[in-house]
Amino acid sequence: MRPKVAFFDFTSCEGCQLTVVDSLQTHLDLLDAVEIVQFREAMSEKGDDYAVAFVEGSITRESDEARLRQIREQASVLVALGACAHLGGVNAIKNLSELDSVRRYVYGEKAEWFATYATRPLDAVVKVDAFIPGCPIDRRELIEVVKALLMGRKPPIPDYPLCVECKLKENVCLYDKGGVCNGPVTRAGCGAICPTYGDGCEGCRGLVPTPNRDSMQNVLAEHKLTVDDVMARMTMFNAYQLQAMPEQKK
Amino acid sequence: MASVNIEVHHVTRVEGHGNVVVNARNGVLEECRLDIVETPRFFEAMLLGRPYTEASHITSRICGICAVGHATTSLRATENALGITPSEQTRLLRQLNFHGEMLDSHALHTYMLVAPDFFGVGSVIPLARSAPDAVTRALRVKKLAGDLCAAICGRHTHPIAMTVGGFTHLPTIAEIKALRDRLVDARRDMDETVALFRRLPWPRFERETEYVALATPEQYAFIDGTITSTDGASCQVDEYRKVTNERIMEHSSAKHCGHRRDSYMVGALARFNVNSRHLHPRARAAAEELGLRPICTNPFMNTAAQVAEMVHCVEDAIRICDELVVRGIKPESRPVFDGKGGGGVGSCEVPRGTLFHHYEIGEDGRITSANCIIPTGQNLANIEADMRAMVPQILDQGEEKVKMMMEMLVRAYDPCISCSTHFLDVRFV
């Protein structure tokens, strides 16, 4: 029997769900492998008997928590889809500023009408069984994760740094071109797509489980860069993680 | 006399979360609203203090569908703020990239979000079995669009190689030639798309409306232009506030925009109504076949206008590929920040309509103020005005029918709700 799958989103751009739709361009047979019972962005039916929930987006207000807990209760497997769900992502940039000033800047004197709290990833609220990193998710990785889940295996997400993939692509190191790149401490799996297209890694896949901070500091010193130069870039997707471990920030 | 009491919780097959509320008693409309219940995201505040080089990368994350549109508009705002003029090569590559996004977004909306309504199904998934040709065609067009964007900026969602003053990576001429061949092949898919959509029974509904779009004297405007209205007014993009006129409505949940009337419409239909004379001849013929004639005041025809634009984008993309092949693609130096900040507005016609980004940049190269005005935010007042005009006309057809028509109407505007809620323009009152 095909497993019943549902898609949900919280605070996000829905680009990861669109990447799921786009993966049908090459893998239309995905529709034979699973039965999609709910996917608001793409279909009207709303089935609630799903076994696997793919959840995009971060949690940014208290009222979202109940909906996420309900999804967790129903799903045997809950997969965090993309950087917002996995890390908090760009939504967590606002955590770097005082929340009230952020609300006032955007909504003026009506700020109190807009419920919001510090952005957090899904696993700050419920247990997450698997995650597909990235902003957006990588299509090939999505297919690999779905295959693994169908076979009851743990999805194969790399735990080595991006530099490994970048070297295999034979890219010239961004630091040697005068750039800044989070590759040395960021989880691989995207094929180093940003450095390949000439832009430094923004860290959207999160830190590797054991980042080699000494080595990173050496790279920075060698190129006369400061920790601040690279941290500013790291806060684009990892503000929540960096705030959660202040003693490791330096 | 008919009474209905409708609340559609989370309209499906649209981007983001919106609820439709309609209450009528004894034939009298008491309440008619599109509530925006998306979480606010605070992008403008998030840009404060960030280096200007990050703005296009952060704001592309506003929207997974129109990421290239946001990045392009963001870059134009930054370039205007810093006094940077992009080269002709950059202009051509950006426009080609933009056509890729327009094709992708319109294929998604026309085939996957709107078409199921006319086939009596809840999504495109059953159509994969009942109308496989149409579904594989839609996927083929989307793949071409995605591959086009990938060649130019790394990927469509979210673009990588686009940067202030140019690109960090350039496609090869061989890649452009291969894409050109596929674009030529796509003409057949465009013909079949027009043939499919011309048969659809668009709901009959007309309401006199003001349409607003960017315009230029030479071409069907997508990047830059003059803000132009079918009511005869025009102004420069840095005077955008004259048009958008945000205002708080006591009866309404969202802050609305209005120019000369209470509301206006942006998007493919507005562009068609303002700029149809600049469509490629093949696209003009397609529009004719689809029953589009300016000024068309049926909002459901926004989808038909998107089909005509798909034809135009394929043709104009072929033209740009040809031009690039003749002139070649060369690495270019990019401007260096000279320590002079400034303010600037960028504006583009993204798939859902006119988008504005407005930044102030300090002497340290960091952003000191940011404002973004999103097409869907501008359309909200007009969607509600259409709802109020339409409900009394169909009230006697029963609650289910009214509910379906309201959802179809909202969908016709192709709203991008998670975009619109990040910003000042959508305020709950």
C-alpha cells in the first residue's frame, strides 16, 4: 500500500513545496509511490489520515504551535522540509533585533495586532524524525530522502563540510578570489551550488555536526578576515542556532 | 430571497493562507471579505543593518514562485540607490532570466492551479491520468523555464549568480544555443496551450476597473518603466507612493491600495490592457484566439492574459538568445562601492504585477531603511470589490456555487499571500 503523505507550511516562501512539485518534471512516478492526501498549495482535497507529514516553514507565533502539535500527533514520520523548518532560516534574522522594534518598524502603531515571537525551527516545538536541509531543498536530495523513507531507512544526509563537494567540482576557492564563504563549517549535500555559481556559501544547510572552528579561524586569519565578517553571513540562516550557543560564537 | 453564509478556511491552490467570508441575508450582502491570515515575516526590518550585497539574496526568500522577480527588483533598487547603471549584457541576461520565471510561474498557475477547476477535479494529480498530455506539457514548459533560469543564475528558487551591477557566473554561448533550440521547440507547446485554454468556459463577469502596469515606449515592460494606468495617469517609479496610496479601511481586515478609484488591479491582465500593442505578433494572435481584447474587464481573463504572455516570453527569449549569440558573452568588471550611500526605488512587472523595492543605503554600505510593495497587496482591495459586485449576481445559485465562484475569483488573481503579508501594505484593522 502506498503511504499517505501530507504537506503543510508555516512561516515560509513555499519554495520548498514548489520544489517538490518541480521534482515531478523528472520523477512523475513519485505519484505512484505515495498517495498525497493534503497539499493546500496544489490541491483542494484535505485528507487527515496521513502517515508522513512534510512540514515547510518555521514557527513564529504561539498560535502556530497547536497546529504543529496536531500534525505531530497524526504523523508517524514528520519531516522538516527546508531551512525554515530545519533551522529557522531567514525568518530568524529578526531574532537578532529587539522584537518590539521589529514589529514597530513594519507595522507602526498597529504592531500589537500582529502576534509574533522569536522564530524557531520545528524541533524547538515537536520531535522531528528527519530533515531535508537547504534554502530551497535540493531536488535530488528530496528524491533520495523519499526513497529511504519508503524503504524504512534513515535518510542519507551528509555530515561533512561543503568544501568537500566544492573541491570535487574543482572550483577555485572563494577565499582565494577575495570572497567570504561559509563552506568550511556548513553541511554539504547541495553540490556546493553557490560557490559553483560564484557566490560564497550562505550556510543555508546549517552547521556540520562538529564544525572545525580552529581551521575556520585559520582560513579567516590567512585572508585577513575577522570572525565578524563570516558571522554576519552565517546569521542569514543560522541566527537561531548562533543565539542558542553563545559560548561557541567566538 | 437567497441567504448564504460562507467561510472558506484557507483557500486552496493559491500561494499562502487566505480566508473568504461572505454573508448575505434575504438577498442583501452583509459581509464580503478576503482575510489574510498568513504569519507576518518582517522582511523590511530584517534588511536593516545588513550589507547592501545581501539584500537581493534575502528578499528573494520572500517568495518561492517569484524569487527572480524579487531579486531583480531588489538589485534595481540598490543600483538606483548607488548610481550604478547595468551593462547591456547584464540587462539582456536579466530579461532572459525574467522570461524564464514568467513562463514557470504562469505554467504553474494556468495548468496546475486554475485548470483543475474547469476539469472538475481538486488538483492536477488526477489530471496526470485523465489528461496526461496536458500535464506532461506543463511539466515540460516548467522544466525549460527552470533550466533557463539555472543556466543564468544557478537556479530559479532562489537565484545565486545575480548581483549588484551584474553576475557572478555567466552562461556559455553553447548553453544559450541549446536553450534557444528548446525555446523554438516550445512554440508547439505554446500553440497547444492556447488551444487548450481557448476552450475553457471563463465565467462571465465584468466590472469597470483601473489597471496599472509599468510601460516603456519600445517594449512590453517587465524590468523598469513608467507606472501607467488605463485611467490615463502615469508617474516615475520613485513616485510609487502616489499610486499605491496605502490606506486603512474601517470595514476591512487589510490595508488597501487605491490610485484614482477605490482600488486598482495589477498583473497579467493589467499589463495586457496597458501594453498589448507591444506583445509579439504571435502573442497578439494568441490573445485574439483567447478572446482577449483591450480593455478587458473580466478578472477571470487574467489567466488567459497569462497564456498570451507565455507566448510572448518564449518569442522574446528566442530574440534575446539570438542577440547574445551575435554579441557574445564576456566577463565584465562589476562596480566597486565608493562609500557614497543613497536612496533608490526598483520596480518590475513580476508574474503577479508591479513590485516595488525602496532602499536607503548608508555610507558604510549597510541598509538603513527598506520598503517593499507587493502586487498581491495592491490587488486585495480590487479582489474584494469584485467579490462585492459578483456575489449579488450569483446569490440565487446557492451557497456551494457562490463558494466555488469566490474561490475561483481569488485564484484568478493568482495571489501570492505569503509575499503580501510581510509588508506595510497589508495591515489588519
